[in-house]
Amino acid sequence: MTDSGKTDQDNLKKNMSGPSNAIGNTQTDPEQPLLIMCLLALATGIIGGVGAWVFRQLIGIVHNTLFLGQIDFYYDANAHTSAQPLDRLC
């Protein structure tokens, strides 16, 4: 017997029953963490995609404002920007 009134066999059974959280409850549903991880992965992908789109729009408006002198979100990275807008600086 230990000081808390439980035998060593009771403590051994509790320790071998599976993972437990800080409160001492054992984890009974192994599918729940998988579902949570999938939902977190989905949310991370959506947030990352929206962030990439916003960053692309920011690149477009900064490029068009500084180089072309017009406020526009559209920017085609494959099209060459003419040197004509930069002639004003020389």
C-alpha cells in the first residue's frame, strides 16, 4: 500500500492504461486528434493562400504606382515593363 491508499497494482494499471493529459483523464478517442490535425491543416492552407493572394496584389499596386504612375492591382510578371516611365527620372 502506498500513502494515498492505492496498491502498487492499481498504480501500475493506471500507468499502463494509455496516454493521459494533465488532469489525468485517459485519451479514449484516437480519431479526434486526426480530425483536429486535418482541420488545422486545412485552415493553414486557406490562410496561406489568402496571404499569398494579398501579397501578390500588394506587389502589383506598388509596381504599378511607382513604375507606371497608375493605381492598379493587376501585374503580369511575364510581361516586360517598358523603360518609358523611367525616362521622367533622367
